Amino acid sequence: KGIGTGALLLSAILWLAGVRTPLTAFVGPAIGCLFVTLTAAILVADLERPERFYYILVRPNWRSWMVWGAYFLTAHGAIAAAWMIAGWYGSNTTVTALAVPAIVVSILATSYTGFLFAQGLGRDLWQGPLAAFDLIAQALIEGAAAMLIALAIVPSLGVGGNAAAPLILALGGALVVHLLFLAVEHLTPSPTRHHELATRAISRGAFAPFFWGGAIVGGGVVPLALLGAASIVETLQSPAMAALVASLALEGAFAWEYVWVEAGQSVPLS
């Protein structure tokens, strides 16, 4: 989901900043539409009675973040699809009108998952608003990475403006913010015993290889170091370098998502 919401969010931000390229006009929103649609399909398939998924929309329980998430994902898909059509036909005015709503729904569709998981009151790792903000940082990482990989594969997507530089900046900045969130989560005192056990399982237990090797070093420190080195030797615009950094950042984001979900459930409730 983060790839989809991040791609639409960055497309909207870049469009409003004046980056009018095929990447922001069509491909970024297309990535957003595709991955959010896949997310919705997986969520529906995971329901106990998938054939009744529409009940979430027609008989909503407004106290559930799952319901709010269903509406956010639907709105995200609709705006992304409308953007794609407008971009395909070259209607810049329509795309500009969609940009601010796209930013809003992208943030909502990204962050609601943090509040949804927080409704699992027995899982202390998932409590508090920190996860919702970190999910936004992760979406920026994943969306920027996906768009950079698309640019590396088809360089002509950047014709008409320099999309690579702001995407790399967004990727690096979001990586720093994400690592800071992880530092706060793991270096500050745990509020409960269950939270302490979950963070211990992450840093020193069964999930440590994924956490340190995937989320921290391979998907955080290494791509940031490559970005720093590339900027010094002026190879930052190299498609191969951008694709490498993007791939590592994606791997790190996926590693942390796996760790966060699984470690949150690893502590016995009693």
C-alpha cells in the first residue's frame, strides 16, 4: 500500500511544484492506482466472508478504522484513476485541481493503518500515534523508490522537468525521518512490559536479523551512505545508482513492515 499512496502523494507534490513530466502526469498516479487496488483486493480476500466486503461501505461501523480505511482507499483509487485519465488526455487544469485532494487522501489512506492496528488493545507495540506518522515516512520512501525505478527503466518519463532530484531528496529525507522514528521507539523507555518484550524480540530476539540487517543497515544506513557518496562524486543522477538506492530502501521498508506486524503479535496476551 505504501508504494501506491506514496507514489500519488509525491506526484501531487511534484506537480504543484512545477514538475510536469510523464512520470507525474500519468505513471506516478498509475503506480498509485495499481498498488492501492492490489492492497484492496488482498484485504477483501483476507476477510472471513469476502463476498460480503461491500457491507463495509453500505453498513459501516464508524467506530472501526477498517471502515474509514475502506473509504480512504476507495477515494484514493478514484482520484488516482481520474488523474490518470486527465494526464493521458493532457488536461493539466484537471490534474492541478486533483492535486490537493490527492495529497489529502494519500495521507489518510497511508496513516489509517496505524490507528487500525492501535485498536488491537492487547498489542502494546502498536499503541500510540507514532506508527501513523512513521507510515507516512515509509510511504514517501516506497513511493519515491518506485518512481525512481520507473525513471531508471524508462528515462523518457522525466522529459519536461527534473523529477529525479526531488525524488532522491524525498527518499533521503524520509529515510532519515523513518530511522529517527525507529530510534525513538527502541531507545526510549518502554511504557509497558508487553511493549518491552516486543521491542526486545525485535532488537535482540527472533526478528533481530530482519531488523538490523534489513530495516536498519541494508535498507537505511547503506542507501543513505550511497546517496551521500553519490552526491560527492556527482553520480547522483545515474539511473543505475538511483535504482540501486531505491531497491535497497524498498527492501528496508518491507523488512520493517514485516517486523512491526509480526513482533507486535509475538508477545502472549497472558
